[in-house]
Amino acid sequence: MIDVEIEDPAWTTAEPQAERLARAAADAVLKHERQPGGATVLLTDDATVQDLNLRFRQQDKPTNVLSFPTTPNPERHLGDVALAYATCAREAAQQGKPLAAHLQHLVAHGVLHLLGYDHMTDEEAHEMEGLERVVLASLGVPDPYAAGEGDHG
């Protein structure tokens, strides 16, 4: 089960379907990976993500998406994903893509992190980006890496 919590109303002001889109992206990853379980997606603001980033990653800045995997548990809860509205909206505008597409990309990216995927090496990045492309295509979302705008840097 995917639980979506919208903490910052700017998400639904800018994208009324934000909850449905986030849930669909997370579900698509779990279906593609044949992974039972669930996750929580928090659609929040930059200040909250900056605080989480500082507390858990010692980086005092907002970022687009953070993932917090859990240890195996009987409920099969994989963890939590948090997205920062202003950062995501700014990136979408800079990259010339709809916020809806960027939201789904980042949710998929975050859920893949919950499943243990990473992009620390070129090989890992290639694998993870390939999975993102497949999942997003199943949702009708264009390839976020087609023009190099989906960089994880």
C-alpha cells in the first residue's frame, strides 16, 4: 500500500492530481520489481526536506527527493520518500517539463532507492536510470534523461 501525505498545499495547487500521480509512480515501481509492500510518500516543502537532509545526511540544504529505507518488517513497509515542492517545481521549470512528469520521476527514483538501487557509480546510475525509463514509460511519462536533464548530481 502506498500512502501519500501532502504536507505542503502548494503541491495540489500546482498539480491537483499530485496524490494520484505519486501513488501511481510508486505502485509502478513495485509492480515492475515484483516487490510486495508499501511506502509512504511525503509531498512537503523545502524547509522540511532541508531539515531532514541536515538531520540524516548532514547536508544543510534542500534537495528534490530523499529516501529513507526501513529494515525488513512484517508489514512489508519499505520506507519513506520525501519531495520538496519548491525545488521540484524549479527543476521542472528549468528542464522544460511538466511538474506532473517530474513528480512521477522523482517518486519512482525515491522508491527505487527504497529497494536498494543507487547511482554512486556509473554502472549503478546506468541500471537505475534504465529502470526509471521503463517504469516511467509504463505511466506515459517521457524519458527524463533524453536531453540530460534528469541528472542526479
